[in-house]
Amino acid sequence: MSISWYDFLIMSGIISGSVVPSVKENVINWDYYDGEKLRVENHLESLGINFISNSKSTIILDPKMEFDQIDPLLQKYYRGGHESGEPNITRDIDLVEPPIRGVVVQINRLGLHTTGSCAGHIRQNRRTRPWLSFLTRKDTQVALELFKSFSIPVQYHFLILNGIQLSAERDELYQLSLRLSEIRSIEHIKNSIFESRKRTLFELLRIPGETGNEEAVREYVLDELEKINSKRRYLEFIVDDAGNILGSTISLRTRRRIPRRSTEDSGKKMLLAAHLDVKSEFSPSDQLIVNDNIISRQKGILGADDRAGVAIILNLLKEVGDFRDIPSLKFIFTVREEEGQKGAEAIETDFYEDVSCGISLD
């Protein structure tokens, strides 16, 4: 399959797709940005691609390439090395492995700054997955959702800070760079992450549940936990005699009965806690008022104490499912907190035996 020169320039990471006004057949037109023109031509020359140049354009003289010629050509001139973490990765693109090079350039163009990458390798007859690491946790999460929108299996890389792994073959990485080049903005993905988290809180704020009458909100939380498990079963939870929800994550190592590889993993877990009840009753029909990021209720109490804490734990449990190995967590949603923490006091002490620390989200 032959490819256009524009596609080659994208897949090879030579151009980002945002600085070249047009590429027609074998002609790259430059209306501005002389520095970029010189850089691209230097890349073409280093790859042995013949061209002629004038002030406004670069004309490639060679015939179109076949898709299966791209990787051997780029591998031949791959210098090896590591990304610098600089936002303008196109300056050091030769340091990035060829199959994932175009993906790295496009991801950075979209404002998600990478600090490292790997196209995947065969080691001891096993293929390691391609991975990307990012400058910030926020960029990591947006990238995760971006790849999911392309139906590409992806998960957090538990060995690399702010890293994600992609289930994609090396040839598929070249094609992925083309798909990314068609995206002009990822603001909708950033907004969708925030809206999803906010939606959980809004739903909880519409469920009454004063102290001693937590049945409705408890059923909502149980339904959400079941939904999480329907995608990937990594939660265990029960309702105790007092009406509290007690739960724990199930690690991949535990499910497969894989021995721990070091003494650092002592089996201890972090505990997250929130309470289901509110101090006084509110009507679900009372209108919620949203002013930017400030939420209030037209009449009566808002109920964010402690529906905000419940929402945080539920959203976190949804997102840890994207980790390759689920973090060791325990969680409790207690009842009757506004009545002297009677729900928490009723929890059997052996539930806390493997807990190293706890955070009360109240």
C-alpha cells in the first residue's frame, strides 16, 4: 500500500500537522515558519529522500513510499536515546523510537507533554507493550481517555510515573499517528472527565438520606459498585449488620495468586472513608444552583456533607480499574455519622487489621 508524502511526514514525526498549511502530492507548501521548513528539509536529507527547495515550497523528487518501507527506513537512521521532556519534541524527534515517533509528536501537539516513550520490544519470547509517560497526572488521564475514544485498549503503567500502556502493534502505532493528526482539540475530552465526576456528585445530591434513613443512598452506592465490577471485577464489598458498606480492591496478584516479588509490598492497605447520611433532610425536588464551580441549593442544606466524599471515593474506584495492577485500597461508606459516628463504631475491628493508614473524606 503506497502512502502520500504528507502521511509519511506525519507517521515519521517530522511534522506535527499544525505548522504546514498544505501538502499536495509531492509538494510541501510553506507560507510561513522558515525555521520549520529548514528543519523538515534537514530530516529529509538525513533519510536520503531527494528533494528540491525554493523559498515557498519543498518538492520531493522520489516516488511515493510503500507502507512497509517506512519502518526499515526510519530504523536505519534511528539514533537512540531518551526524550528530553521539552514541549517541542519535534526538535529531538530522532531520539524517539520510529513506530511511536508520530504518536509522540501528535500527543505533544495536542498539549499533552510526554517525558518518555517505548514502541514495545520482544524480550524472552514475550512482547512488551508500547508505553508513554507524561509530565503531569492530568495529562496522563486525558491521554488515557483519548486513546479509549479510539477503542484502543489502554491502562496505567504501574512501574512508570504518569505512564500508560497501549495494546497496539508497531505497525498500528504508525496508523494511530494519522488518526491523532486529524484532531484539532481535546478540550471536549478534558471537559468530559470533569463532567463525569460532577455527574456522580449531582446524582448523590438528589438522593435524600438523613441519619437513620440511608437506604436510598446506600442502594445507589451499591449499584455504582456493581457497575464498576461489571467492566472488570476488582472490588469486593458487603453491607454489615449496621448498614455500613465495607469493601476492598482485589489486586491482579491476589487473583492470580502470584507471589510478591519484594518485601516492600507488605499487604497493608490504605483506607478511604465517607459517610452516607446527611444532618437533616432535604427535598430532591429542591433546585440545585450551579455558579461556575460553586454548587448550592435553592432551599435547605446542600447535602455535600458528606455526599462530596462519597462521590470522590466512587470516582476514584472507577478510575483505578485502568491500572494494570489495582492499588491496595479499602473503603467504607458509613451510616449514622451525624449521630455520633454510631455506624463507624459498629464496624468489626478485624476489618482494619490490614490497614496501614486512612483518609476520612468528610
